[in-house]
Amino acid sequence: MVLLFLLTYDQYPHQWLWDSCFHAMILANYSVNHAKDEIRALLSSQWNDGFIPHIGFDPAQETNYKPNSSDWVTGHLSSGITQPPLLATAVRYVYQKSNDKAFLLEVLPSLFKYHLWIKENRDLNDDGLAVIVHPWESGMDNSPIFDSLRNEYLSYSYPKFKIIRTDLNHVNQTQRPKDNDYQFYWGLVNLFKKLNWDHKQIVQESPFVVADTLFNSIWAKANEDLSCLANEAGFKNEASLFQRLASQTKEAVRKTLWSPDDNFFYSYDVKNKKQIPIKISGGFMPLYAGVPSQEMAEKLIEHLTNKKEFWSNYGITSVSMDEASFNPECYWRGPVWINIHGLLAIGLNNYGYDDIAKSLGSISKKLVQKSGYRENYHPFTGDGLGAKNFGWSTLADIM
Ligand code: DGY
């Protein structure tokens, strides 16, 4: 298993936050000590104020990946933006596998700080919805839900960058974001750098502020998990605080992200004050956090199992097949992702759809048997796409 993770090194030679959380959970099934070390390595990138970056850089790989630490200039060996906050969930999973109280006590203070950082810096209106300020923070980088914000940004005069695309050294351009996406990604990084990584100011000035369905679902569930861990360790006040945050987020997702017209959850564009009505797999993630009522869940499942929308030969497409932006081979614009299957299976079990959850498990296994542990898969052929030997796709083995 460890070897598999190392092999992903060509395309992604550093440590990514939510990837690593999946890796820790998977590793816990094979070697719980490696899983704990994965968590410790993630926490070694934490800033003093509690923030955890989306990439912790390996200095030996500086020239192999762009933007690198000399582009970000955060004052840390890390990026300055974050990613879906799956960490407390990963720690709870590893704790359940190890029963190691000393490990729990070792990491809990950092987790408390991390969650308080998100609450304070990203829940702008104290209404439970956490915002992201960069498409990379969503984990679904070039999802079409971000196209209109990208286009809005590119329509202004903005500093043009000579972008160096190390990602194209290993993966075909047709499967990766386009140069104009990268202008947007780098432009935002450059703006944040000018703001000296002052996160309070960044959230005020970023042209991209989105309350994302996947991010908030993971946030709600992680608060619940952190509350359980706090309880286990005897921190009663923290246990009730994080339980309160979880309930607040769930209620806000139901209230602001649900579309009763389309029976779907959409991310919310905070600057333009509107939902982004494009159906993507992130719209099912509230099932994972136990957000929808049973009735809402039933309606969502109709979209999920519709062969004209998400239910392809090889699993759940990242974008509904009836969306104009659907593209079966480009990164987060259509291909199937095994980590999404994993989160969805949990959500389906929450609502009693065990059979559908089970079939996502067998489809995931079929994908890796056919095409190996790839970053993502073509929904019509099951062919592997993107990076090879991709860590989180080993999730198929334990589904
Ligand atoms: C990448 O390198 O494509 C990542 O998703 C950005 O963090």
C-alpha cells in the first residue's frame, strides 16, 4: 500500500490534504501505525493559527511541480489555501481501528484549533455555511460550477501569467483543466500572496467565494466526528460545541443549498448571491452528512440512478450527462471518481439504500480490475484517466 502511494509521485509529488485523509483511512485497514504517521505528517503542515494548507511541500520535489513553494511564498513549506476538511473524520476512523487513546490526545488539540480556524475565517455570517476562496479548495478543481466565476474574472483586466504546466508532463491535456482555468488559479494565488496570506482579507477580496455542497457536507460530518472524539477524551465543552456546529451547518445546507424546483443540492455563489444550478456529483454529498429528509433523499436518488443523468456504465459521473458542460474524459467535468463512490456509499447506507451502495462498491472494484488504480475513469468505457497508481482509488479494495 505504501508503495502505491509513493508511485503517484510523478504527477503529485507532495502531500495533499484530503487525499491524505483518504490515504490514512485506507492505510488503517492494513497498518494502523502508517495511518497515524500519515495524520502526523499532515499536522506538521499546520500553521500556528490552526489553518491546514491543501499542499504540504516536499522540498526535494521543488522543480517537479508548479506552482511550487517559491510561487506561493506563504512563509511555510506549504500552499496558503485549504481543501475539504476530512481530517477529523480520518482521525476518528484511525482511532476506531487502533483504540489508541494516547494518539487521540496527541492530535486533538490540533484538530480543535483547525476547526475553530475554519469557523472563524470561513463562516462569514456565522450561519453554518463555510466558504471556499479558490476552486482548488473544493477538491473538484475545474468543475463546471466554477466556469461563470472564472469567466467573470477573465473578463476583467488581470495580470497574465506565463503558466508552467508541469501537470501536462504526465497526463494528456484533454484530461486536464485548460490554460484559462490555470490563469484563474494562478491569478487568485497571486492576489492572495499580495494580501500577505491574511485570510480575513482574502475572504473579503477574493472574486471567488463559494459555499460548496461537498465542502460543507464534509465539514458537517467532520464536526460530528470531532464531537465524538472530544467526548471520548472527556472534553465535554468541545464535544457540545462541535456538535452544535454540525447541526448549524446541516440546517444551513438544507436551507440555502437545496433547490425545491430541481430537487437537488447546488453550491452557492456568495458574491452574486445565487445558487449555481449545474448538477454535479457534489450535489449528492449532503446524503453523506445526513442532511436531507428521507423525502428529499428519495428525490435525490432519482437523479443518481437516472441513466440520462449520473448513472453511467461505470459509476457516478462527476457532472450530470445531460449538462452542456459534461465531458467524459476531462478531470472534474464528467469522469467517475472512486473517492466520491466511497462517500456516496456512506450516504446511501445512511438512508437505507444499501443495495445501491453495494453496487457502487462492486463497480469500483470492477474499475480497478479493468484499468488499475487510476485518478479517475471514463464513464462509458471504464478506461483509466489522469494520474496512474493513484492513492485514494485503493479505496475500492475496502468498499
Ligand atoms: C492539482 O495539482 O491539479 C491540484 O488539484 C491542485 O492542488
